[in-house]
Amino acid sequence: MLSDQGRITHTWMKQNGIWKMIGGMNASYNSLPKHNKVE
């Protein structure tokens, strides 16, 4: 379960094969959950 700090920006969408984070903070590809990296 994400903490209050963590859940702010951990919403991701995949558009045209590229993961994009929906939120106000920066995040790298590596911060995606590992199971979401598998295609």
C-alpha cells in the first residue's frame, strides 16, 4: 500500500507505447511497478 506521500503521483498511462505519469511530480521509467514493464 502506498503511503500518503507516495500516492500523489503514482498514476500511469500508456500512450503510443510510452508510459506517462499523470501527476505533478517528476518520475523516471524505473519508478514504474515492475509488473507494468512486462509487455
